[in-house]
Amino acid sequence: MARPAHRRPGQSRKAQYSLFAAYVVAVTGAVAGLLLAILSVADPVGFAQLRVASHEITAPIARVTRSVTGSISGIDDAVSAYVSAGSQNRRLRKELAETRRQLVATSAMQEENRQLKALLQLQQTNRDAIANGYLLTSTSTSSKRLALLSIGRNLGIAPGQPVRGADGLIGRVLSAGPSVSQVLLLADVDNVVPVRRARDGLPALSTGKGNGDLDIRTLNIANNPFKPGDILVTSGTGGLYPPNIPVAIVVRRQDDGALARPLADPGKVDAVSVLRPYTPDNIEAAPTPAPPAASAPAGTP
Amino acid sequence: MNQKGPRLGEPPSLWRIRLVPVASVMIASALPLMLPLIANSPVLPPLGLLFFLCWQLLRTEMWPVWVGLPLGLWDDLFSGAPIGTAVGLWTLASIAIHYASQRIYWRGFYHDWAIAALLVAAVQALAALITHPHADTGRVLGLVVPQIILSALLVPLFLRLTGQIDNFRLRRR
């Protein structure tokens, strides 16, 4: 039982004024805070340095806890997998069968692709990583999906660089500090990635749902062409993410597109590479004949 | 006055009385970014907010009503929400607690639980809406519902924890 508060300051003018002043400060500060929040939504870069500085404080501790315990990954995944184990098992069996079939088809296509590329004498686009690091920790109490990357400006990391794991795309660098940087994960609600279907190059947009899944929407709304098991890769459209990085696999159809699951789970990935952003400068710098040729595989099926 | 050391039964130092609650909220706010946990959804309850509310429910007069301004700013640095969100929402929450403690003269355990659960739900929902202004409202709210339910169920535990820390804070030597 909490003691009743003595809110009445009595006859003392000083006590009355100080109580009143506390409320004035509180209300003014609250309003200013909310305005600041709206401002920092509109201009996320302006306040990023403040947050980067605070993350520099926690990063050493995160490094230690990570090295001691390893990554406690996907607690939420484990719980939801336990709940839906039966249906998941059925779905996975179906996916496995589907994937085997696709694997055979893909290996044939890869061989064909290799021969065609040899014919065209196209060199593999040089997509050397700027640096490699690992994800230390992430925000887990708010709806924003930000992860902390173990490297920063010391290794040439700058905002806007794509980040990928061995299995696929992880996200992009939002802001870089001296020794850590923040990665906006693929599953964030505000992270939109232009993708295409690996099979036929059907263009689409992937938006995070905030709970680990992705929403896939086609650009032509006439019909819904997605099937469970479709693999989506980055298309290179829009110029941030280089083409042909695996992004997601379609889990089920929805009325306005499809629900997909990222191929690279940031909670399970060990090391990540930070790539050069896919800007015209970098494309020209790459040893490809010409920019149109470099982007040709992205646009055509 | 004995300058050598503390005497038996003497109340704890003012530093300890003042700093322990503030430190507990600050550590709880920063803790999620020290764990090697990479979450795909908001899985952890807002630890800092829960301690903040529990301290105010337990000791309504301990802090001035504007204490949410600095503590909220600290939480914003670590939560990932746009800076200023918790500054505003936490302060409004503490105004709400002060108002409730005037209205409900003898607050009981269930009052405290209900107030904390309501405030956590409101703060987390509004923070999510501020964070994603362009996204679909229903979807954003659906994102934080599991977290809100978890937090509401954990409020008694956090009240207990706060009580324990309060005992430590006021323990006589």
C-alpha cells in the first residue's frame, strides 16, 4: 500500500511555487520532447550522432557479453516455432521437396549462365566488401529494428552501405560511429528493398513487417504471381543495394502480394560484410564493360 | 561528530538515497543494448520504463514530476525510438501517476498494477506510432501488443524488484 502523497503544499508560498514550477517544467519539457521526436523522425541524421555516442558506451560491454555467451539468437523464433511445430514441419517438408526440385533446375541454369557469361566475356562485378564485422546486439524493447555492428568509421564504414551475411542481405548502415555503427535491419518497418524474383526477374518491393517477416508487393497489381518457395534477390534498382544478393523466400501468398522470410537471420548470422553502395561511381569503378551491361542482368529475366 | 566512519544505525548517505533509483532506471534502459541478443521483433519488455513507473508508484514524492525529461532522454539513446519520444511520453506518464495518486487516496497493489499496465501500454503504443508515422497504424500496434501483454504481466515482479532496491537504498548501517 503506497503512502498517500502530500500534494497540498500548505500555506508556504515557496512550496506552492516550486510545485507549480515543477509542473510547468514537466509539461513544457514533454511537449518539447514530442516535438523533438517528430523532428528526429523527419531528420534522422541530425540526432544520429547523439545515439552513436551512447552506443559507443555500451558496445564494449556488448562485446564482452557476446564473447562470453555467444549470440542468444532468435528467442522469439524459438517460442513461435514451438507453438507452431506441427504446421511448420508440414510446411518445411513441402518446402524441402520444392527446393530440391529447384536446386536441380538451378544447377542446370548456373552451368548455362556460366557458358553464356563466358561467351559474353563478362567479368564478375567486383563486389569486394569494404570490411567484415559482426553484429553485437540490437534494440529489443522498441519497434525499431536497429543492430549494432562491431566496426565503424575506423574501417571505412559510412551511412548507406549495404550489409550482407553469408546467406543474404542483412540491411544497411544507418549511421557510423568511431568504432561501432548502426545497421537498419531488413525486417524494420521503414526498410524498403527493391527485389526481383530470382526465377524470372519479376520486380517487386520488400517492406519489413517489424516482426522478422517481410511484405512483398509487386509493381503490377493485376495478378498475384507469387508461389511459396519463390526466392527473391536484390534487383539493384534505386542504386543502394547491389543486384543479386539473396533477400528472402516467399512463405505464403497474401491478397496484395506475399509474405516472405529473410534468408539471412540476423540473430543467427555470425559475420557480416559491409559492401560498397551500388551508386553510379562504384559501378563504373567496377571492371565491367559499361554501366548498362552491369545492370542488364538485373533488369532482364 | 565522528569523522572516522559511519555509526551503527545511521541512515545511509544522501548520495545513495538519491542515486540508487536513478541508476537503476538508467541501467535498465541501457541493459538491452549490452546483451548479445539480436531480436527480430520487440521481445524484451521496456525495462527502463517499468522501473521508472514502479519507482513512482512506490515513492510518488521521491522525484519531481519533470524527472522523466532526463531519464527519458537517456532511454531514447538506447531504445531506438526517435530521440524525444520517451522524453515526452515518460513525463506525461509521471504526470498521470501524480494525478492518479491524488485521485485514489490509498492506492493498493491492484491499483498500482493497473496503473502501470495502462501506462506501459499507452507509452509503448504511442512510441511505436511516433517511430513509424508512415506505416499502417493497425500493423504497428499489432507489433507491440505481445510486448505490452508481457510487460503488464511482469509489473508485479518489477514492483517487487523495486521494493528490494528500495530496501537496499534505505538500509541503515
